[in-house]
Amino acid sequence: MKNNGVGNVYGNERVYSDNITRILDRLLDGYDNKLRPGSGGGITEVKTDFFVTSFGPVSDVEMEYTMDMFFRQMWVDERLKFEGPIEILRLNNRMVDKIWTPDTFFRNSKKSLAHNMTTPNKLFRIMQNGTVLYTMRLTISAECPMNLMNFPMDGHACPLRFGSYAYTNREIVFTWRKGLIASVDCPKESISLLQYDLVGQTLSSEVFESNTGHYSVQVVIFHLKRKLGYYLIQTYVPLIMVVVLSQVSFWINKESVPARTVAGITTVLTMTTLSISARQSLPKVAYATAMDWFIAVCFAFVASALIEFAAVNYFATLQANRLKKQKARQDRLEVLAAGSDDEDAPSLDSSPQGGLKRRNHSMCRSEPGDAPPVPIFLQQGSAIPPIPQLAGTSPIDLYSRVLFPLAFALFNLVYWYIYLAKDTMERLRAKPCRA
């Protein structure tokens, strides 16, 4: 009984295989795969949809994105109708070369790859009514025009356009198999983007006009929104910290010339290094981005802090020269006054007691509040002014301690409000194309 059961199974399989073989032989008898369905005058409708298995990465420098997908095409070929116990013929990729298939290509792709490991990744089925389902696995790198004026608070619309290469829209028309909403399936687990969020996709149809005719084109627009976290950590926060450190010099004594000079130059060099590193991951565009404006303003604040100390030092030098001239004039007046006193009292000068009195008088001309001279090694850092009247905080520093932080805080408030409040997503609208 067991052997009879096994024999019946093998017998049924042989009958099933023979039926498929006879159906295929009958379908291919007289079939010309060089002619499209309806070549006598009808229009062939090719219904398409695809499933995205992997989306990313997105390159800002090359302005392109990469995706891996299962691309499905379905059309009706009246020549492939058949009758029999089998409703669907499930065939391998070798059958694809024996029948007509659409000459679909991706118009804005830079590089396309059809997977062939371990065998060509293609699915081919024929229904009883002549409907053909053709699926293949593709990896496509397509161009994505980017406007980086709002970088890094920007969003981009990356299109994918495909259609027939040789047949015009009077011969082949492409449509979306599941409508404008469900024809492109892009699950969240398939998205592998580090710097972007895929917020959605928009489907449409276009007509490409050229000197050889009008062509039906299907368009998918992927909407990408850039993630701001990386740039906040790597660029914005360090820039803000450098500006704050440059303003700390306003609280350093103006006589500490080396300390304030080193602080100013160091912050300027640090700002230059940060600006160069921030531009390395971007293409060399001819316009200024949002980050460029922020870097430029921060650089202006840092440079202004260094210029502010130059102004403080300049006015302090002017005041020192003025005080030296006043002291020199006062010394000359005292010398003249002492000379007139000597002429009025010659008798006192001739006596030993008078000479002693004159020496005492000259010693009394020195100011009683003068401090003892400061050793030279303490004066090398310029922390102690050579003229006591120059000690104290400069009025320019007093104003800068308030105005610089307030101005920088106001700039940040306006900057972040403008770029975070407005919609920075690009809108790529479908419209007729001409070539």
C-alpha cells in the first residue's frame, strides 16, 4: 500500500509537469517576443509598484541617494492566455527572455544594479487571462538635487523617475498598480539613515517631451528631513562656547596684555578650525548656508573681542602719555618755583644750615603717597601698571561686559526662531519635462 501511494504521488507530479510543458509549448508556438502586446494599434498599460527593502545612505557631497527594492511590473498579453487546471504559471527567470517585457529604465539614476546571486533575483508569473507579473530586485543610486541654503535645518525632495526607453505614450502607458498612496511600500525597518528622517513619499505621473515623442514617466518623490543633533554637538555648541570664552577676556585686567592677547588669538584660530571642519562634509556650493551665517557672526564676535582689547590698550596708552606730559609739566613748574625761592633767600643757601634746608625742601617735593619701586620681574607681566593713575577697569570693558553677551543672545534668539519656525522642506512638484 505504501509503494502504491508513493507511485501515485510521482505519477501526479509527472502529469502536472506534462501539463505545464504542453501549456508553455502552446503559448510559445508562434510567439514573437519582439512585438509588444497590442502592437496592432492598442496601448499597453504597465502597472507598477515596488517594495523598498533598504533606503540609504544619502550623500550630500555627491547629491545622490541609494535604495534597494523589489520592482514589480504587471501587464496583459493576450497572446499568453491559456486554459487548464492551473490558474497561475510560476516560472523561473529563464522564461523572461522568451516573451516580451517592458524596456523600463530609471531616468535619473546614476548607477543601477540587478542582483544575480546566487541566481538572477527575478520572479515571473503568467495568469490564465494573460496577465504577466514580473518582479526583480534592484539597487539604484539616483541623483537628488539639493538646495543647501537652510543647512542643517533643511529638508529635501529626492525624486525617482522611470519609464519606457523607446516606446512613446501612444504605445506604452505606465500607471500605479495600487494607486497614489499604497503603490510604494517603505517600512520603517527598511530605512537605514543616520543624518535624515524619511517623512514620506509622494507619487505622481509625468509626460517627458523630447524630439522623438512624448513618454510616460512615473515619479516617486522621497521627502527627507535632516537630523539636527549631530551638527548641534559637533558645530553649534563648540562655536557658542568659543564666543563665550572670547568674552571672558573682558573681565581680565587690561594691564595683562599677554593674557588677553593670547586669549583673543586662540579663540580666533579655534573659530577658523571649526569653520573649516564644518564645510568638509558639504559640496562646494557658491551660496551661503544657514551654518555659514552662524559661523560668520560668531567669527565677527570673536574678532570684535580682540579688536575691543586693542581699543582698550590704545586709549590706555593715550591716557598714559597724557599723564606723563602732565607730570613732566608739573615737575618743571616745581623746579622753577624752587629756583625762585633760592634767589629770595641767598643767605640761607650760603650757610650750612641753609644747604641742609634746601636738601630737605627738595626731598619734600616727592609725593608722600609714592609707593616703593616695584621689582622688575613683577612688572614683566604688565599686571601692575607703571602709573598708579591707570589702575582700574576701562569704561570700554565695562560696556563690553554687558553689550556683547546681550547682542550674542539676541542673535541666537533671532537665528533659531527664523530657521526652526519656517518650513524648510523642499517642494518638488511634478510637471511636464522637456528635452
